[in-house]
Amino acid sequence: MPASVVGPTPALPRDLVIREVHRFEGVSDPDDTEVLYAIESTSGVRGTLADAFGVYADPATGVALHDVPIRP
């Protein structure tokens, strides 16, 4: 299970929650898309994670977020 860095210690997916997801699309090129995740840890630390969307997305990001629940 991959860990993410939250402060001085790694956080497991069970310690994280995705609070918001926003998708952005380029003005002139629909393939120019990005997704932005607002993430919060159980200890209250907040941060963001940006990734490309679709074929250009980083597979490691998908693996790291696979078990992180989305709770607005």
C-alpha cells in the first residue's frame, strides 16, 4: 500500500480523505486537461495534488489515490 508524505511522517490511504476534485480543461485544446484534488489528513493537515487527466495522467497517482475515499 503506497504512503503519501503528510508532515514528518508518511500517511496511509486510511489516514487521508479527498475533500474536493476539480477538473480543468485547456481553452484551445480539450486534451489539455488537469485534475486537482483537495486532500485532508485525519490529523487536519490539508494539501493539494495536481495531475494530468486522461491518457496523460500519471499511473502512480491513480495507485496512490485508489483507496482514498472522497468525502466532501
